[in-house]
Amino acid sequence: MHTSEWPALKNLVACNCDKITLSQNDENDQFGVPAQQPLFSFKKILPNLEGLALSGKDITMILQDDFPQHLFGSLKRLRVGDDDLACFPLGLLEKFHNLEFLFLSDCSYEVVFSNEGYLETHARKLALIKRLDLTRLNHLQQLWKHDSKQPDFIFQHLEILRAYHCQNLLSLLPSSSVSFRNLTRLQAFACKKLMNLLISSTAKTLDRLVSLRVFGCPAMTEIIISDEDETANLKEEIVFSKLSALSLFDLDSLTSFSSGNYAFKLPSLQDLWVIGCPKMKIFTKGELSTPLRLNVWYGMSDDKLRWSNNDLNTIIQQLHQEKLLEGSSPYSSHQRFGSCSDLSSVSFCDHRNVFKVALLCSLWNKSCASVEKLTC
């Protein structure tokens, strides 16, 4: 076997390749031949990598081995899969100084960030993350424990947060002092135990939110719930100044966007989709301010549209009475993957894990039109 160099390689995925040596050890034996010749040299490949996908075993190797920090200097995207730990190993972030996108999938994490993992110690690295995707984390109940304390800046640069098929997730953004002031896109997809998306105190920090999408969460009763610490009789104002698109799809138990006594201001909202929400009778019980002309979609075709002239609650009530919020959307059965037209990645996988190539296409958000050959 010859060691490959691949100087132009930008993205690398290795999964279930137990016989491939991923090592930085390039030392030779007494005859001048590497004692265990790896498929490639980490020292020559890692400095150029911008994207890397690892398994739990790979993570253990990286944490235990003494890798020079400059080896991961170009890395911006990290996908972690098949990790059996109870929480994400925060110490891994110390290896990646420029990491911006973190994708966690098919892991056994019960919480993603734990104080037992020295959260405060690694908070500065966590604060650099711009996108966090959680996919099929079936043991996950919350990002962190409700009674734990976090530095308020740990997600100060986070722009995109998405949760896909996290079947035991109970709360996505728990109540805390943490601010998500730079969050622009928030999405939950097919999280069957998720009952709400946001606590009101957290919602007040989402000044830059542009898109909010919730799909196929059958237990969700409302999107924003009241914070226990707020005074019940005090009318609070929640302003989503940049929110332009709000999608509520296939939420069997949803009764309203919020049942709290809040004054909602949505000055930029252009499109509201309410499809497959048969129990939704009103948008909110508090005061509501929207643009004079708002598109309210209750189906996927152009004719299933009504216009709201700052009377959104009335429109929702009418659609409910006419039973036009029943049924389901095409998004409830399967997830739409991205494509890979400029794919420059290399994937090693055994025959049981060919499906992970599709995950790779989604991970890098490209098109697969230029892929001519796949070797497993």
C-alpha cells in the first residue's frame, strides 16, 4: 500500500473503515519502511482540510494523540457520527480553532453540552460556531440541563440551529441567560416528543431571526411558552423584527403560536404557512401586529392562499372552522437532501453505510451531478 498525499483535498469522510489507519505517525522502522503504513499522511492532508467527518473512535484517537494544533488550522466544518458518549466531548473543540459548522448525527448524547465536560473552559471555542445541526440523536432530551449555568456568550455567533429526527428531544432552546441574538434560522423536523420550541425569555433575544420552520412534531402544542419567572399579569412584548417566513407543518397538537399574554410584533413577516395543524384555532391570545398584507398559506398550491390585513387571528379562526388546516404536507414523510455538483470530497464506507454518502451531500449542501465513480 502506498501513502496518498491529495494536496487539493478539502473534505474528508471516513466511516466504518476499521482497517484504514488514520495516524499522524510517519516514522520508519530500522529498514527505512513505515512500520504501519497509513492510507494517507495526516501531516500533509490535515492542514488543507476545510471539512472533516469523524466517528466516536476517531474522536478518541484525536483526543488521546498529541496532534499539533496547526494541523487543523483550516478546518471549518466538522461532522461527528456514531459516538457512544453521553455528551459531546467539548475538549475536541480545542483542536479546531476556526471551526464554524458543527454537525452531530447518530450519537448517544443525552445532552449536547454538559457542565461536567467543563463547559466554561471551552466556551470561547463554542462561541465561534455559526451553525449547529442535530440529526437522529435519539437519546437527546435537551441541549443542556435546565438547572445548569452557562456563560451568556457561548452561542453569540450562532446563526443556524436545526434539529432533525431527535425523537426524545423535549426542549430545543431552554430557558437560561444565554442569548441567541445572531440566530437567523431555526428549524425542528420530526421530533416526536417536542412540545414547544422556545421559552418566552429566549424568544426575546432573537432580534435577527429571519426564518422559523417546524415540521412533523406531533406533540407540539405551541411554539412559544411562558417563562415561569415572568409575572402572569404583566403584558410582555416580543418583537421578531426581521422574521419574514414562518412555517408550521404537520403539527397535530398545535393550538396556537403562543397562549401567553404577549404583544407580538412581526413587522417583516411576508409568508405564513399553516398546513396540517387541525387543532389550531387562533394564532395568539395576546396583541398582534403584522404587515398590512400577509400571505397565509394553508396548502402547497397557489390557490390555497389567503391575505391577512392585520387580522391574522381572524384568518386562522376561519381556516379552522372551514377545516382547511387539516390534512398533511409533502414534507411529513421524508426529508429533502441537498446536492453535490462541485463535490471535492472523498468517502470511504463499507456496504452497510452507503447511505452516508447521501448525508455527505446534505452536509456540504452541494449537488452530485459531477460524481462519476464511487468505490466502497
